[in-house]
Amino acid sequence: MSTQKSDLEFSCEFFPPKSPEGAERLHRTSEALSPLKPRFFSVTYGAGGSTQERTLEAVLKIQRESGIAAAPHLSCIGSTREHVRDILHTYREHGIERIVALRGDLPSGMRDIGEFRHANELVEFIRAETGDHFRIEVAAYPEVHPQARSAEDDLRHFKGKVDAGANSAITQYFFNADAYLRFADECQGLGLDIPIIPGIMPITQFTQLARFSDACGAEIPRWMRKRLEGMGDDRDSIRAFGLDVVTALCRRLLDEGAPGLHFYTMNQAGATKEIWERLGLSGG
């Protein structure tokens, strides 16, 4: 029996291409994923807004070609209110109605933190400037933000973003379902009733995954890490193992009541599409 999508929110994340070849690959990926009818495609935004123009270009192209709503990421660290105001105006002019609002990281070599210190300040600013025009997604960290002083402090920061006007949240990717379920329970205990969408990272190779995970604080369980390390450069075995593990994770999350899934595609369609099909998620 297939799972009906009508009450669930599925989305896919891309990064803006850096070359004509990258743009063509992104086009092929969005074209392959569009028939799955995700709620939206999101496009990341470089540190300090370093990919702002490419993010906007990618968002407009995806929205035009796929017919799927596209949501630009907007990070505020190292930026000014005037600069963010201009970006919001541009997005509104182009009919964009959803934003992923993030604190972001300072670009290498930049010391000026800018006029925003935390993401809740960005959410407040977006609401003050644009009212309810944008649906605002924010980040959540079931395994605790790597820079947080404690899990309790991290939860307070998340509550601040919700109180500031966030509509829903997308989590950092994880491979431990219990971490997400515990975090969701804690949020519910605080009266935070916005949808918290699990972030899902398909596994297609190990070296890059390990590097990303070490940088962002996403835990690769020891048993998974050992299995993946033991596969060496056998990409077919890694992909097959990854599909099994991540599909099982997604199935459990949905069975336990997760309100949807957000796939970190790395601008590749294959693994995301296959997990989607294994889950029996119907289109429309």
C-alpha cells in the first residue's frame, strides 16, 4: 500500500551551480525529481551571501522550468539590514513566497559579524519587513548545533526562531531516528507546534559524507561508519548499503509521525528518487 503525500511535506535541496556544466547537471536533476511533485525545491546560499546572485538565478530557473515552487536560503551573518531588505524586495518582485532563513557562517577572512547575530533576528526582520508574505523555514538540530553550549541552550535558540515567526523547520541530516524523535518530543513539550521536517542525506559515497558530518556535527553511528569504511572504494556496495539504511530511516520516521522529509540531494537525483520509490510515496 502506497503512502499518501497529501498531508506530508516533501522537499529537495540543491546548491547553486558554479559552472555551465554544473548548471546543466542541476537542470537534469530538477527535471528528474519534478515528477515526484515535492512541495518545493530549496537552493542554498553561500557564507555571507557569497552566492546570492547564483542562488536567485537558480531559484528562478528551477521555478520556471519545473513548475515546482522554489525557496532560496537566506543567511544573515556578516550582512546588514539594508542588504537583506534589498534581497527580500527582489524575491517578492519575482513571486517567491518561501524562504529558508539561517544564521549562516562568516566567510573565511571576514571579521565583521554584521547586524544580525542569530537567526531569530533575521526571522523577526523578515516578518517586520514583509508581514506574512513569506513562509519561513528555519533550521533545527536534533543532535545539537556544533556551536551550542548545551542541548538546553540549543533548544532555547530554536524556540526563539519559532517565537519570532517561523512557519516550519528543516533539520540537519541525521542517521539516528531516536535523536529526531526525542527532539520533536522536547519541542512539543515547550508548545512548539510547527512542523519539524527531518533532513535526509542519501549515502552514495563515504569520504565526502564523513567530512560533511564531522563539520556539521551530524553523527554517523559507529556501526555504520565501520561498515562503510570496510567497503573502501566499492561505490556500488556503498550505494546499495546507503539505500537500504536511509530508506529504513525514512520509513521509521514517517511511521512515527514525521510530517515529511527534506532530501539533501547534492545536485544528484538518483539516490533520492530511488529512496522515494522504495517508500512507495505516490505523486500528487
